[in-house]
Amino acid sequence: MNASADKPKFFQKGLAILIGFVLVKLLIHLYTNAFASYGIFRDELYYIACSNRLDFGYVDQPPLSLFILAISRLVFGDSLFALRLLPAIAGALTVFITGLMVRKMGGGKLAIAIACLALIAAPIHLGMNTFYSMNCFDILFWTLGAYILLLLIKEPNGKLWIALGLVIGVGLLNKIGMLWFGFGLVVAMLLTSQRKYFSTKWPYLAAFIAFFIFLPFIIWNFVHDFAHLEFIRNATARKYSSLTPIDFILGQIIIQNPATLPIWLAGLYYFFFDRDGKTYRSLGIIYIAVFLILIINIHSKAEYLAPAYPMLFAAGGIMMAKLSQKRYWIWIKYAVPTVIIVGGIFLAPLALPILPVETYIKYTKSIGFKPTTAEAKELSELPQFYADMFGWENMAKTISKVYDSIPQQEKSKTVVYAQNYGEAGAIEYYGREYDLPPVISTHNNYWLWGYGSDDWQTFIVIGGDKDDHLNACEQVEQAAIIRCDYCMPYENNLPVYICRKLKRKLSENWNSMKNYN
């Protein structure tokens, strides 16, 4: 009698080991959020501000993630742990769907283990599931879309196109990068037997569903002078202008963890050259098509391709498991998981804020790692990802002291002017705790939200130059300096000014002050 036949079906098909990896992924982030995080990230402060002003679109993103955040805040609150709970869950779900892809393509326990380990150990996925943003959901939607396509290939069913249209549409409403998945899908259909669906109604129905779901954001852009397209043009021409195709290519190796390079390359091999894997080559074509689009774009960030890797890890796990069955290759089943785990532990502190900051700085110096940023900004001892988690509460405290120094009769006519959405978001977030006045800014959606009224008489201005402020106000006095130990250098040693008697009304200047970047 076969002993494995006595085992429950749950264990026979590798679901138990998959659930184990899902829990590992979830617990890594829950532990980090509860006990080891540095602070609220710059973008999270902005997302909170956006979620307080729900709309069908924003200058720098579609609306879905902000609606999700509004619901999350209503249910769980605004604490750092609560804010980062959904990204942790999204990451765990991505691991789960990746494992399901392995199973659908015929992979067993070893293949599931290798695929899930590769995904968990990739720094970009650790980082994206560490803080709240649209990116954690973007990766999830790409992975879910790839899984539905896999089902379509394995068990042709036109109705699955409805599910695919829903996922693409909702994914687009989260981040327009889902357009690249859609582009890759069309290319894959043209180059494979899946072109047969073009003679049916199903792909067109899927496209209509996706378009209909995405339509509110399209309409919002029409109403707001295509603000999102302007934002993308500015970001490409300015803060990402230093990025090159070489940066993009090398970035794939670094952010996915060099130890996983053999896994995702094996995944590409599986899709294009393995006898069994060629059945699913549509997934490989999607990766190649999107890769080429991002290369042609010249200034693409390496992380833009991150959502395409779970499907490569799934295929790579299967390929590695197949190799381990060959003579002299049995060592793979032990060596590959070991190397991934060691590499993941080695790189984890670079993407997951699990070390005390001083320990992190010593660690990076010991391994020769230099702080990085994709935005060509000056750095100190921390990469921008971590530096943007420091200094915000101290900024709010400093502004509160300045506000307290203003005569009582002026306070009702006082407003804070922030140079960027991080500063503005921090003043809003900590405003209740430190009794801060309203805040305005010209950065991204803050410009659209406006200046309130022309009745402001006193401005607490964060940063800038006194002489420049004298061009706008008759009276300018420096009231404080904002200092922080680990924040971005351009947020450190910031002067705070009190400006009075504006020379021209805000309504006369506001349009020329727009900063979409």
C-alpha cells in the first residue's frame, strides 16, 4: 500500500508547505511592523492626506489604493502597525498565488519551496510590503492576472476572460503600470496559440470591462487637464532623468536578490525551451515584452518590472526541481534553498527596517553598501527609503513651537506653507497631537486642493531662502531651525520663517506655483 495515499489530499498536493511559506511572509512583516519599524514613510503621510480627500483621481496616482486606505483607517486606525497591515497581507497573498501557479504547472513541494523562498527573499518585495502604497497591490494584481492567464492556457474557458478583465481593470485603477501587463498580454496572444481568442468575444469583453473600471480615472484626467500625464512627464524629465538602461538591467539582479538570479533565469528557460514549460510561454512573453518597453523608456526605475517576477519564480522553482531529479544534480534540492535563505538574510536589513538604525549603519559599512536613491538626491548615512522614515514628528513639534509664539489674535489667520507633500502630510498627520494650523503646499495634489482663501495673514514657511520670501512678503523673520539625525539632508537644518503682509494675493500667484513632480 502506498503510504502517501493515506495522507490527506491537503498534504499530498503541497498546500501545507505553501501555507507555511505564506505564514512566514506574513509574520516577517507583522513582526517588523510591531517591533522594528523606524517610522512613518514620507509617501504614507501623503497617502493619508489623500485618503482624507477621496476623489476619482490624483495627480500622481489612480484612486483605488486611497479608497482602500480610507477603509483600513476607519477599521484599524492610523497607527504605524495598522497602516502597514494590508501591505503585509498583500505580500502573503502574492506568495500564496505564486505557489498556486507552481501547482497548476505541475510542480511539487520542492518547486513550491524554491519559488516561495525566492519571492520572500527578494529585497524589492520585502520593501514593497513594508509600507503602505499602491505598489504592494500592483504586485498582487499582476500575480493574480498571471495566474488567471495560466488557468486559461491550461483549461480553456472563455469566461475566465471576465475575471482577467476585472483584475486588469481594478489593477489599472490602482496603478497605471498595469497597462504594461495588458500590453504584454496582447503581444503574448499574437505570438502564441492564444491568438485563437481574437476570433471570439471574450478578449474584447475583458478589454471593455477593464476600460469601464478604469474610466473614472480617465474622466478625472480630462477634467483636470491630464494632470497625471503631466506628472509622469515631469518625473521622467527631472527626478528620474539620471537613470539609464544599464541601471535598469543591473537593478533587476540587485533588487530581486542576486541569489535568485538562477531561479528567474531558469523560469525564462522553462517558458521558452522546456518541453512542458513551452505550453505556458505566454507568461514569458509578457515578461520580455514589458522588459523591452521599459528599456525603450530609457529612464525606467528597476522596480517597475518587479510585479513580473512572481511568475518567473514559479517557473524557476519547477525548472530547478526538474534539474534536481537528474543524476549528479541532486545537490540542487539542498543548495538552492540554502543559498536563497542565506542571501535573503544577508540582504534583508537593506529592505526591511529590522535593525536599530545605528546597527544598520555599521552593518552597511561593514559590507561596503552605499546609500542609494533613484531620484539623484543628496544622501547621508541612510538610503532614501529609510531616511524618509525619519524627522517628521520632530518637524511637527518645531512648527508647533513656532505657532505657539504667534500672538493669539493672529492664529486664526495663520497657515503653514510646506515645500513638498511629505512636509505637508506630516503637519496634517501630527496636527491633532501638536495643535498645528492648517497647511497648504503647491506639490502634486496639494496644489489641486488649493490655498483655502485669500484671508491668510501670517504664513509659517518651512524651508527656502529669506531673500526669496521677502519677494513675496513685506515682513520675514526666521523663527526656528528643524533638525533631524537620519532624515534626508534636504529636510535637515531647515529654517522656519514667519512671513507677514503678503505682497500679492495667493489667488493671483497660485496657478504659477504648481509643482507636479
